[in-house]
Amino acid sequence: MEKEHHIRLTSAELSSLWTTFLADSLSICMLKYFLEKVDDTEIKPIIEHALRLSNDHIEIMKEMFKDERIPIPKGFTDEDVNPNAPRLFQDTLFLNYIKHMTKGGLATYGAILPNIVRKDVREFFSSCLVSTTELYNEATSLLLSKGIEVRPPYIPYQTEVDFVNKQSFLAGWFGEQRPLTGIEIMNFYANVQTNKIGEAITIGFGQVAKSKKVRDYMQRGKEIAKKHMKVFAKYLSEYDLPVPMTWDHEVANVTEPPFSDKLMMFHISLLNASGMGNYGAAISMSQRRDIAANYARLTAEVGQYAEDGMNIMIDNGWLERPPHAADRGQLIKHRKN
């Protein structure tokens, strides 16, 4: 019988490890910079914790790649970060950033784990879920203690069990519109928050990018984030529900880049993927037709923006090729005998 550790990585396992490696190498660069700039003595340990987790993940994945004789991805290195550059973001944005990146990590690991079979890879992603949950809880607790974590809106408790008896429950464009469900409120609120931090990041990256194409791309991203926030905020305000705060003021007026254009473009590609995933989940949980249609429309806009970003990365030789299936047709076509 073939031993467990000799079983090859499946496509799901290989691609998940490869993608996680790139994401963690990016996180290390970001967190090194944060750690150099942070002043708050309560936020600093959380940055250190996040950096330690990413470094641990990288070392484990390197060993897996070496054992399988797979080239270790280049990802992002010290070449992509200048910790001595001026402060671009304030301490509270560092904390909000970690909180929202852990939310993305939990969603990603949760999607990956059910598709993993090999024991060591399952154990790795299971440990990622546990450690990321711990970091999320630490960041959220500190945000609460500082009074800067805004809770999702409250809605009345139900007083009795009830059932839907009108088709208008699904309507949205014309006629009677029911109030938002708690799940719909949750998704609007979360998507306003993620777009707000995306807006802050694109503002900062747009200020410091060297390439005009990258600066223009970041400006476009900022405008898309603002537009999407207005759509979501309108739904909340229609039912007198609060809209989350903005972090624009936490971006400093500096132009010296702490990060390479390559890193910043890849970072936005991760935010795009996360945003489309959030919108897809929201569609599946929204039972009003107008809400689902708006999410679909906004998803298409993010998808086009993401594709344009990929083209910039390809043009500059910044897009590392992910693991992919063999092209059998090309193999046959280029055989010499």
C-alpha cells in the first residue's frame, strides 16, 4: 500500500498551497512595514502575532514544496517593501486591516479545506483556520476595547414564529417592498466595511505608485468602491439603519512608496477576488430580486476591473503563473518525431 506521505498533491492541494504562499508572502511585506511604523503598544503585539503566523505558514509550505520537488513560488520578498519609507497609514488602519484580512482568510481556508484530502495538507489548513480565528478574535476585541469597532445594526427580536404568505416577499423592483432581512442587513453592512477599507488602501497605493498606469488603476478602484458603498448605504438608510464609518482620514499625505507596484497590484487583485466572493455569497442569501440583481451588476463591474488589473500585471511581467493542467494538444503539436 502506498504510504500517506508519498501520495502526490492533487490539483486542489497544489493550487491552494501555491495561492496561500503568495498571499502569506505579501502579508509578510505589509506587516513588516506596519511593525516598523506602529506606535500603539496594544496594536503592536497583534501585528507581531500576524507576522509570526505568516512566517510560520511560509516555512511549512516551503517544506511541502521541497518534499514534492516543486519549485518554491517567488511571491513577494524584501525587494517589494521599504520599511523605512514614511508612514502611509495610521495605527487604527493597521488594526482594521488585520481584522478584515483575517475575515478574508477565514473565508478562503473554509472554502479550501473541504477540497483537501491528503492528511498533512488537511492538518495545515485546519491549523490555519484555528490560528486565523484566534487572530481575528484578538483584533476584534482590541477594536471593541478602543471603541472603534462598529457593531452591525440591531433589529427587533421576533415575538412569535411566523411564515411568509405573500409572493411580494421576493419582489423588489415594483410594488410592495418588504423590509430587509437580518442576513441582507449583515451582508450590506459587511460589504460597506470591506469597500471602505478597499477605498483607503487604493487611496494610499494611488499616492505612492511609481507607474502612472498603476496610479490611474488605483484611482479607478477608489471610485468603484465609493460607488458600491453608495448602493449598499442607500439600502441601509432606507430602513433607518446606520452606515459604517470611513477610514479615509487614516491615509497620510505622502508619496514615497513603501511597497513595489507589483505588490500593490497583486494586493488589489486579492481584494477584488475577495469582494466578488462576498457578493456571490450575498446573492445566495438575498431573497429580494432587486438586491440579487444589484449584486450581480456590481460583481460584473469588479470582474472587469480585476481583468484590467491582470492585464497591467501581465504587461509588466508581474503575474506569476499558477499551477495549471497540462496542454495535451500543445504537447502533441510540438513533438518533433
